[in-house]
Amino acid sequence: MCGRFTIAITIGLAERFRVPHVPFDLLPRYNIAPSEKIPVITRGTDQPQDRALTMMQWGLEPEWTDMNRVRPLINIRSESLSEKSAFRTLFLRNRCLVPATGFYEWRMEGKRRQPWYITRIDRSLFAFAGLFTNRPGEPHTCAIITTPPNSIVAPLHDRMPAILGQDQETGWLMDPVADHQPVLRSLVPAPADDLVAYRVSRRVNTPGIESPEFIRPVVQESIS
């Protein structure tokens, strides 16, 4: 599961993801919630190796779904990409990278839901694997792929976002006519040694407010 995440670093994001042109201002985000606009990286339109940065709504609205009856999909299980034909076309044609610096999960501590922040040990930018829609005349929408958890996330939730290694990002964005089996094999839990998790302020529980204080530990307790 990934229901909130952060992009705490924006300086150097274009260079990190090899995006030649950024058509809008990028500001740090500390409490991104579903339905909000987020920066997403896709293949360029001219050459397969080109990349483009686009703002999309976080919450996939597939064309086969009656959105008056169901909620937009913020997450898609990695297993569904090969098990469900509904996602096959998007997987083959509409893969994207979602830049991030961390994400939140919650667990019950006493009678209250306590947020925890999961980030890379070096606090650097990374990418979630994602899928997107690009229907003409409608806003682009996207979802984040999830995998089973690693040992860092397992105490908090039974799913975690698919964090791609930097060497896997080009393969995820590759030309859709290429062999997709290696791409599927990249959707595994991120190495636990790369991540750290710690308790953060319960103010994160409220969508629509943001502060760099949200990603600071509130106590010394952590999962490692």
C-alpha cells in the first residue's frame, strides 16, 4: 500500500531522472495524498529513449471502469499486471516513473494510528514504478505499483510501493514492443538494507497540510 508519499528534494530532480525539459515549477512536497497532481516521468514522444515530465492526477481512472461507481486506483498490485487482462494494455504501453523521497504507513499503537515514514538511508530521490492513462481530452491519471513488503515495511503493512533500482528505471520506461518479462521481474520488494523507517508527527494524518517537520523523527525508536 502507498497512500501518502513525499518529494522532499526537487533541486536536481530533472538531472537525476534525465529529463531534458521541466515545463513547470517543482516544489518540495511532504504530504502528497490521492487525487492530487504529481510529477510523473514517461517516455518521450519522439524517441523511446527520450523522457518527459508531466503533471498527473494520482488516482488511475481506466477507460473500462465506471468512475461513478468506483474510486480511482491509487495502487495496483504487481501480481495483477500478469494475472488480470484489464491492466495488460496499460502495462505494455503506459509505464511511468513516480519520483519520490519516501512514503508513509500507519500502524495501531494503543488506540491511535501512528504514522511511520519510510525513506532511503541516504535520503536520496528514487522512483516508484507506475502506470498511467492518457485518454485524449481528459486529465492524465496514474497509479503506483505495489509489491509484498520487505522486512522494514512488513511490521507496518502487508504491501509496499515498487521502488525501482536506478539501473531498472530505463527498462521500466522502455519501448513497449520490447520483451516485458525482465520488466516484470524488476517488481520485487526493495532491499531492506537500503531503507529506514521511523515514527513521525501525527499531523501527517491530515491531508492538505504540509511541513518539512513531517519527515523528522518524533522519537528515537525506528525499524531497521
